[in-house]
Amino acid sequence: MKSNKLEQQLNFLREIDKLKRVLRQSPLLDQSRKENSAEHSWHLAMYALILSEHAAAHVNVARVIKMLMIHDIVEIDAGDTPLHGKQDGNQFEREQLAAKRLFGLLPDAQGDELSALWHEFEEGQSDDAQFAKALDRFQPLLINVFTGGGTWVEGKVQYQQVLERYGPAIQRGAPALWTLAQEWVAGHFDQSPTR
């Protein structure tokens, strides 16, 4: 027998507290420690709230914020896959299973809504998802630039790799942010920006 709605919601909220334990490679801007995935999600939600006027198309800011608040929840089970790290061929399957388990903790209607938003983000086709994905690339880029290279230095990441790994998503969802980011990246790598 299923527990009542409130119990399900509270079980979910207790479970997602585990996102605070998932450490990312990116440091905080003050470089005192690495950020965790919960902090990353909160920070991205603030980026959406503050930078929505720079989206490539009109976006529903509330939907973008919801996407960003849940986009990394699957890391509780699947772990974080750093952009510059070794890619694991099983990550997609682990994330799918994690999404099913975690969103399945909620009452059906809420779980279905959040699952649909998570899948929309992952597919990256809607205007809302493209903007959310742009911010998900822009925030760590900003951190790397303003920490003297951060994970780029650690991973021996080159100028062209940054353009290829960050550029398409940011350009698609927030071209004005990419224009600025290109200048930052070029300055960091002492290159002429590609326009």
C-alpha cells in the first residue's frame, strides 16, 4: 500500500538531501573547496532568474528554474560525470534508472511532471531546455575563467576543447552569453576570440 501524499513528498525531500554529498570538480569562486551538486543547481536557478533576458528565445523562467533545480538529482544514484573527465558508456542508463527511482518516490502526478521536465532538459530541444543547458555550461565556464583556469588547468584542457565543449550549448540557448564567454576564454588562453 502506498504511503499518503505528504509522506511521499517528505520522503523525496529527505532523499534529495543526498545531492549535497555529490561533489563536482568545479571549485567555489573563492577556491576554498569544491562545490556540490545541490549548490550548483541552486546557483543555476539564480542564473536563470537573473539572466533570462539573454535567452535566445522567449522562455518560461519558472519552468527553466524547475529544470535546473532537478537536472542533476540523478547524480544521487548515478554520480557526477565531469565535462572534462573520462566519459562512461553506462552513465545514460544509470541516469535513466536514477530518474525513475527518485521521481518515483513522489506522488504520481508530481513525479510524472518532474520526470517529464528532467527528460525535456536532457533532450535539449525546447527553448526552455536550451536556455537551461546554456546556463549549465556557462556557470562552470565562468568559474574556470575567474579561478585562473580551475578544472581546465587540472585537466590540461586546451582552448579548442573549451570552444567545442561549451560553445554549442551556450550559443544555442544564450548567444549573448557566448559572445561574452568567448572573450573570457580567449583572454584566459591568450587567443583571439572566434566570432
